[in-house]
Amino acid sequence: MRRVSGLALIRALHSGHRSTQDVVIHIPHADVFRFGDSNRASPVLKDVDWTVNEGENWAVVGSGSGGPKTAVLQMLLGYLRISPSPPAGIFPFLSSSSSGQWRDPSAFVSMVSFAHRPRSSGGGFYDYTARYGAVREEDRITLRQNMFSDTAENVTNAENNFDDLAETLGLKDLLDLPLVALSNGQTRRARILKALLSQPELLLLDEPLTGLDVDNRSIILSLLHNLHAARNPRVIMGLRAQDPVPDWISHLAVVKDNRISTRPKNEVLALEVARASINKQGSQPGEVHDHLHQSANRKVLVELKNVSVSYHERKVLKNIHWTIRAGDRLHLQGSNGSGKTTLLSLITGDHPQSYTQIPPKSELILFGRSRSRIPTPQLRSLIGVVSPELYNAFPRRTGMSVWDVVGTGFDGGFVSLGTKGVGVGLAGGLTNEETQWRVDRIWEVLKKLGPHTWSKEGTDKEIGTQKSTVVASPETFATRSFIDRSAGEQSMVLLMRALVGRPQLVLLDEVWSGMDEAMITAARTYLRTGGLTDEQAVVVISHWEDEVPWGVDDGIKRFRLEGGDGKEV
């Protein structure tokens, strides 16, 4: 495939490129199975009848907890068996090259998934705080070096349009920074750039817009549209049911349970209902706390006075003043790279510069003490955290159950401890009463946030399979393997972990990532109706107002970061 230099040539290709083969994907009435399963087994996807023609703009929309949508993308990657096999293969366009030779899909079809850590990652914990002070040699790898870590031939081919794409994606000024220093949104854009440099014919992007601010979403969507229109490469996106569908998408493959419905976008009336479920006003029916309007007399949990963070000449945070009080409901806003994650890392004590905020120049007070005077284990027990970094870093050890994961939330660790899996406390031991309270509390969150509150039918451990028609009870779900849960289920379990110990401060960063609309509804309802006490403060980090469970009537307060500067808005 001829490569282009810059967006101008991409648009030129849009107007002049013609293919000798008009069918990109063709699967005529087939069932899809896991490899090793016979045709008598329960199919992962049933009666798939799907054709994608050149010139059509498709997105795969999943209405489940990530599994069915992921199964469709895995099918396209060849990870599942199609029966009967399409006579011309799944991708007829790959046999239409100028040489007339068939091209191997594994070399020309690529996928980038943003559903957190890949399943192939190791099961142990890794230190996600390395980004705040790279000292290991592997942490010094820059974004530019990461882009060109392949063979010399690939580097030569990719350099032709690297600069243009890097500039368009807003990454040109970040190329010489350590990869671990990038924000979540910047890392997502970098992954898209690297995928484009591999020169695929078809690029699958699963949830590429999650975690991006409004401006960067617009930029990336425009770029992907231009690339797809030029077939350089063709692009198919995976979206959650509650995600907004880009205007340029013309067709949707809506996946529910184990069936795919394919049709033009304007015919998918049910999609509007799914999207509307999250596009509600910030204030929802539920408890409204009048005391939230009277913040001055409440206990101060966190206080930042003139706090700054810099790396040599690069200033990430500039003279931040911010106070978090008991009972606060806060929305932390800011574009990608504005310093939100760095600010949170100061509050959690993970950032090395949290120790250097010392009067009279600056001051960071955490629960009445400076960072150097509060032990890390105690700080972890006082703060419940949900974040992309924690999700990616949390260990996926074989045999670790849902109960084990939730139980680590009391002490804030990553290994299940104690005879009943509820931790051992800061002093190394719990009284019988303390142990029983923790056991009862796990059952409480399992009953409030377990599958019966958001699932219509049970799921088996393999992504995309639906074997049980009985929703798992809290008792059953507690024993399930954490590593075998879907991305949405793992996100829900980690939310349970953050809430179970009733910590004084809860940080919810991209908390809905991976969840479907039913999960989000259940979690929002719990947060508003008893999931948090009047003494607990919560900070929601999101680019969207309607993702915050509380509104103006609930006393929500907003703090916005932009270019390292922060202020209440």
C-alpha cells in the first residue's frame, strides 16, 4: 500500500483511490466458536451475517460488559473459528492487490485496544508510580524511541509521514519525554500513532475515545475519518453503547448477547435509547445533602497551598491552592496533559515531590499531617482509588477471587491477607469485631454492586460466551476468578474495593471505563443513595459533566486545571 506524507496527501488519496475489490469484510450466515470447540458447542457469536463494503464507515457497538464487542474484534483478528468458513476468506479485499496474490490478514490487520491491560500481561503488580520519577533504565525510553523500536526497514517506511501524524495528534512536543511521563490521554494518542506507523490495511480501534478530552476527541476523529476515507488504513472502531457515535460513521454492528445486528446508523433506533441512558442531567433522583452547601465548618481532609511540581524547566503544576473537606463532592476537570494525574499523585502520596512541599514556600497537608509524617500504609487506608493506572497495575494472579480483590480495599494493598481475606489492619491484627465488620461490609457492597444489579444473564469466563441463564448471586460472584472477569466486571470489582473500607477520601478517575450502561446506572445509584457517607469526600475526574453522579443541586464543586494552573470554576 502506498504511504502518504501528511494529511494533504491523505485527502488526495480520498478523492483519487479506487480499489479493484469492493468488499472489505464478508461473513455469510456463520456461527463463531472458540478454537477446540465442536460445532455442537454453544457458539460465541450466532448466525453472523455481515458484509462491509468499501466506502462504508463502520463501528462495532457493544451493549454488554465489553465481552460481546470484544468477541467480534477477536473474530476479525482470527482468534475465533468461523463455521462455515467464508469461501473467499473474511477479508476479500486482501486478495485484490496489484500482484493478484493473497495477503495474510495477520500481517495487514491490526488492533489497538484501550480496554486497559491486555490479557497477555503478567499477573503481578507493577509500579505505576514510576512515571513520577523515572530511575530505571527501561523508564528512560522516550516516546520517539518507543515509536521506532522495530526493524530498520519499518523505521524507514514509517518516517515518511511520522512528523505530520505526530503533529496532528498533538505529540510533536512530547517526543523526547520519557514514555512513563505521558498522561493517560497522551498515551492513548501515542498508541494510535504507533499503530498507524505499522502500515496496516485495516485498523481496529477498541474504545479509542475513552479518556480523551473534547478537543483531542475531535482531532482524533477527524484524523481517523481522513485515513479511513483514503483507505490508508481502513478503520473500524469499537464503541460502548453509551458512547457518542461519530457523525461520519455510516453503519453499525450492534452486538447484544451472542448476536450481531448490522444496518445503517440511521436505522439503529435502539442506539439512541442506549446513549440517552448516560446523557442525563448531573442531578439524578436520590439523596440530596443540604449540608454540602455549608462547607466552611467541615473537617479539612486535604489542603494544598502554593503547591508546584516541575521536572527541570518543565512546570506541570503551578502554585496550586485547593482544599478538600469532609462531605465534598468534587469534579476535577482539565484537558489531557493539564496535570490532573500529577495532582492526584500528590494527594495519594505516590509522587516523590509530595515530600518536598514544605513551608514557607509551599504546603501539602494530608489528613492533618505533612506527607513525611503520615506512613504510606495509613495513607492507603484513608483513600480509596479507582484509576486507569491502578486498573492496569493491579495483579491478576491465578486463583485470586473477587472477594480477595475487594478485601484488599480495607488496607489499600494488593495482596489478600488475613484468614478471611479482609486484611490485617495497620497494627498487624484485627479484633473479632473488626473482622466481622469487614466481612459484613464486603457482603454489603457485593449485594449493592453485584451482577444481579446490572446483569440480565450470567457470563462464563471466556470473553463473549454466554452459558448461564442465571445471574450470579453475590455468594457465587464472590468466589469467581478476578482475572477471568470481563473488563467491565473488573472495573466494577475495583470500584467495590475503593468503597468497601469507607475511606475518608475517594478518588474516581475514569471510573466508568469498560462498564456498560447497566453497570454505570447501578454504580451511580449506589454512590448517590448510601454508597458514600456524609463524612466521606469524593473527587470525580472526568472530561464530561454528565459522567458525574452529582449536580449543582447536590452541592457539586468544580476545580479545573489548564496548563498547570488550577482554580475553582
